[in-house]
Amino acid sequence: MATAAAANCCFSLLPCKERTLFSTFGSTGGRCGVHTSLKPFRTAVVAHQKPTRSSKPEKESVSKKINNDPFAYKDEIKGSSAKTQSNAFKSFGTSKKEKKGFQYDAKEQQGDSGTLQEAAFLNAVVKVYCTHTAPDYSLPWQKQRQYTSTGSAFMIGDGKLLTNAHCVEHDTQVKVKRRGDDTKYVAKVLARGVECDIALLSVENKEFWEGAEPLQLGRMPRLQDSVTVVGYPLGGDTISVTKGVVSRIEVTSYAHGSSDLLGIQIDAAINPGNSGGPAFNDQGECIGVAFQVYRSEEVENIGYVIPTSVVSHFLTDYERNGKYTGFPSLGVLLQKLENPALRAYLKVQSNEGVLVRKVEPTADANRVIKEGDVIVSFDGVQVGSEGTVPFRTNERIAFRYLISQKFAGDVAEIGIIREGTLQKVQVALHPRVHLVPYHIEGGQPSYLIIAGLVFTPLSEPLINEECEDSIGLKLLTKARYSLARFKGEQIVVLSQVLANEVNIGYEDLSNQQVLKFNGVQVRNIHHLAHLVDTCKDTYLVFEFEDKCLAIMEREAATAASTKTLQDNGIPAQRSPDLLQPYVDSFQDEQADDEQDCGDTAVTNMEIGFDGLLWA
């Protein structure tokens, strides 16, 4: 596991061979690797360390109520092609409960007088075996060599299991095995929530469910409540039980999804392989799912559990939409208002509210909220000057918690003070639009090859594979801090140049952002493919950063493309998604915008300063 760097480096950018404080783990059948997840506005530096082998995610079944867990984190180890990077927070698996139809029972369910020693509790926890085949982002037309991992899961009833999303990431085959059984059953991934690091599995074989009893889900625990973590961690093949107490409940960073959700911090031992396993209270109720740990030379035994409230949100989202749609975002960058002079300047009479520093162009809030407004309430709940709201008795929690309780498409009433006047505005909440995604939907990146020039959208997995020092500081800054100006915008890069007679002199170009094609601003890779397909000019002119040009004669480039594909063993000139007809859905003002991506970038101070936070 990685060791944490000095505290004053917590919010530095991550070099190629370093991990964020939050990381995921798993054990592989061969060489070990670690998946790194980077957060856009809050990153932490961790000293490099050799990768460690870790166990795989497990599932469990649950039949009772589901409670939110504020600080769950995911972790998973990749196969031989994975990078040797480590994160301080590691995810280990989460538990979940469920009633038929995934209905959430707000009342606390009381368990029987039995203890965790009873087989009914332990038998609901199963071991997960997953075969992963991850994309090769540097060579986007192919996959990496497959690898295997194990983890934990648990039964939630209605033929369903819960585990961590990182446990079944890029899965090609998932199998589960019950305690005391020697038969592995094939499982299907129904939904994968990257942000909350939760995955829903199903097993169709009825033999697997014979005698199965789902777990009971309890309400959110209190500080110092006893907690027991069950799973199949590294160190053996049989079930493992560790015990501790609840240390903290607050909004924290989820490594796998680079998101901020409610999580429960515990001091019970959580190790690789615990990912996806349940955590129980003294009544035998499941209070969350284990998913990550914090690794540092200065701390010990800091693990995280996804609370049942987050699990409930995931299940309700799946039930409503038939798929996972994600947690919504308000889309504003906020600053605390602790300084009296600042409040007086903004005409805020009381010690409340947070200042709006920036509004994302793609957010619905951009219609009604302006920079300089002060948000003082959210659905009638007053927001304090530190950006917190009341949470249970004598507790306060980050303002983001209220937003995470909403679903995509919900409307919230926001109270704002603008130039000393209190107003109420209605804002629709939707999942955040990332200019540089942390995960690729569908599992395979898009690509376009033109006479040996390989174009692909910039993504965090691509940055991790290429290593940040080869990306270039300007492009890396855009990737970390820029905001999407419209839905569907991408940073398209020239990943590499496959040598050919028509591209002589361009062989050394790599990881360069393409800004324009024949004078037209490139919006995304599908737009670039459309521009090339409809081009009738004599030359193909690609304009990159710093006025770098790559120009080829159109007919010669077209003729050379087939030979280039054959020489490099590439099956197709473009990814299947680019074969679909291009639909221009952008407004004229967006299409004519000649500004480069990143003109709305957030500064380093805004990202690193703890007084600023994204809602």
C-alpha cells in the first residue's frame, strides 16, 4: 500500500507514479497493478510504493432497510498491464440490504437476538471471482491482457447481490461462490454506479439461492457504535470477520468515482478483498458496504464504509429508470463566508451562506444563479457560512450532502442573496458533465485514424497510461481544471502517429490537442470524423496547440489509410460509435465559439484552497 506524503502536499497534482489519497485494490491471478482515480478539484499526493496484492470484491444479500453511508470508497487491483500506482484511500467492498422491488424502509429494523456467530448472517456473504479485460487507451482499437481478481458481495433478496463497482470493472465474466460451497455460479452485472462505487448483480441459477436469507439493513450508526466487517480479504480463502467502532461520519471522497458522498469511517481492519462486503452493527443489521481505506505512515486502521442511505439511492435510481443514472450536482463553485468584512461587502446580514465563485456552463443553475450570489438555503435548509448544514443532533455536514439526496431531474428551491435582496430560484439537478471523464461509458474509447494519425478523446485512464509527464503541462492543466462549455464537448488529442509516407515529419507528434480542422473548431471526436468525411478541400489541415500544423494531401491520405491499418494490424479505421450519423445539436453561438477549451478553467488556488468547494 502507498504511504501518504506530507500534509502540506495533500492537494498537489499527482505525478505519473503516485496515487491519490483514495485508491482501490484487488488481488489478481498474476502480476498486480492498481487503478488510479483522480479528482478534478481536490487531489492529494502519495509517495510511490510497489503495488501490493489484494483480495477481490464479495457480495451479500440484504432484505431489510437501507441506510446512507457518507464515506465509502472503492478499491481494486488490476492485472499485468496495470500501472504501478497507489492511492492512500483504498476501497474494499460494500454491503447492502434490500426488500423486494428495492423499497426503502425508513424505519429501523431490529434484528433477532442472535449474533454474527449465527450462520444466517455469514451465509449471506459470498465471494466474487471476476475476470477483467480492460481497454488499452493508448491503442484504443484493442484490449489489454485479461486478469482476474476476487472480492466480496452479499445478498439483498429478489435474486440480487450487491458489491463494489470497482470489483467488477471491465468485467468479461463474474462468478460467485457461497460460504461452504465448492460450486461457482455465473453472475450478471445489472447496474454499475461508478460515483458511489456500487454494483448490482443477479444470479439466475436457482440452486444458488436455496436456503438463502437476505441481510437486514439498519439505520445510520452513531459515533462509537460497534461495527463488524465481514468478507473474503487477503490472507486466506475462508470468510473473515473484523470488529471496530464508528469513528466519523461525513462527506468524503470516493476514489473510484472521484466523487464526494456520505461515508462512514471505522477503525475495524479492512483489507484487499473486503471490498463489497457488509458491515454490521450489534443487532446484526447491515449498516454499509466496505470499500476503501486510508493509507499513511502517520495513521492506522482508517477504513471506510458506504452507508445504507447511499445504497438506497443507488437502488431507487435503478428501480425508477431501469439503469443507474448517477448522483446530481448543483454545478457551482462555492467559497466560505466566515469573514465578517466579506459578508458586509456582499450585504449578508447574518452569519450564513456561501459565495458562488463560478457556475458551470452546462448546469441548469447557470440560468438563474450568477457569480457573486450568496446561497443561504437549499429546500428550506439554512446553509452555514462554512458551507455546512444541520445533520442529526449536534452535528453538521457538508452542503453537498443535501444535493446527493436528490435524483437526476429533481428540482430544488435555492435561496440566494443578490445585491442584498433575498430571492428564491428553482434549479433542476443533473449529473455533472465532465470535460475529461474519469471512466469511459461502454468500456471502449473512441478513436479515429487518418493516414496514420490516431485521434482519441482525452480521459483520465489515457492520462494514467501515458503518464502525466508525457501529456504536456498545458494540456494537463486543461484536463484537471477546465469546465465543459456545452454538453458533448471533448478534448480531442493526437495520441500518436503511425509511420507512413504521407505523414513524414509528423512521427514525433503525440498527445497534442487538435483545436481546428480546416479552420473549423473541433467540438468532439465525432465532430472531427464528420469534418473529415465531408471534406472536399485539396488538403487536410490539422491545427494543434501553439499553432502546430499537420497538413496532408487529401487523396493521398485517403489512399494511405488502408495500408497503414494493414501494416499495424488494426481492424478498423474508427471505433463503432463513430460509424453512426453525426447530429449537429450545438447552438450557433457554441459552434462559432473560437475560444480554446479551458477558458473557463478553475485556478490552482480555487482547487487547492479548502475554503472553496464544488457543490
